[in-house]
Amino acid sequence: MLARFTPAARETMIRAGRLAAEAGRDRLGTGFLLLALAEARPVGPRLEDLGVTAAEVRTEIERRHDGVTRRPDAELLAALGIDLEEVRRRLAAATSTRPGDPALWRLRRSPLRPLRVTLTGPATDIVLDEGGRKVAEVAIWAARRAGRGLADRDDLLWGLLADGGSESVRILRSLDIDVRRLWTGLQDGHAAA
């Protein structure tokens, strides 16, 4: 499925997966996709022009996930005397490429469980939650609708905004972002394309 995205959009998806994994999450949701988009520049009606910064999104995600059970991989391995971060560093060195190299990543749908989409890469295997899966599917749809073969970062943003109740939209609203203005600017950009 990653082949359906432009190189920039692939990097954004991979970055979101890495951010979620680094935060100890076992699911990739819309919050980390928004964070990856906020880190990436430029996107649509520029997120930074609306006052969205990666630091603010990260703070809001941490606030929302405070107290949420995290995957205890690092703690369990530490009890056995294994440093998970060292394992990840060595894995990156062994592959002689950077961990974010798109050639090392796959986004695939399970043939037995079609609603299960997994992002897999070096030392990372993370399932997209319902919202994350919806973002990817809407992004691909939006690109097709615009007559483009590959979904780009603007299409990912379209997917994030498509569900008004998603975590990413709630984060944007908590940051006092005019989501309607963002949505309108994005639609205008798609109409012009």
C-alpha cells in the first residue's frame, strides 16, 4: 500500500509509525499522523500558517495519552538486561541505511482480516487503528478523485480532516485552529489541481 503514496507522503506515514513506536504505542492513530504532518513542510494550506507547530501537537498528544497503558517492551526487555534502544541502533547500523528508508517499510492489509492494516519496518511492527486506517484509505481515494495516481501529504491531511470526531481534529480544535478554514483551503487546493 505504501506504493500508492508519493515519496513525501510515504516518509510522513513512516515517520508517524516511528513516532508512535518511540512513544511506546502499539497502534498508529491520527494524532501521530498529524504530528508527522506538522513536522513535514509544506503541507496544504500550511499548518504552520494556521499556528500548528509540531511541538504543540506533541504536547497535546502527551497530555491526551498521559496515563494510557503503553507497550511495556522496553521495560520487559530491560528486566532481562536488554536495552531496546541499543537493539534499534544496532539494527539500523546492520541494515547500513537509515531506519526511515522507505525501501525497508511496508504497509499491508491482512488477507484474513481485511480491516487490519500494519506498517512494518526495521524494529517496528505497528497496526493502524481505525482512524489511522481511515486516513490512509481516504488519502488514496482523494488522490484518485483528483485524477492523480499517488496520494500526497495534502491527501493525508484530507484523510485526517475527513472524520470530524478523530483525535487529530480534536487536537486541532484544542489548539484553537479553525478546522473549517483548514478544510476549505484544502478543498480549494484540490479543486485547483
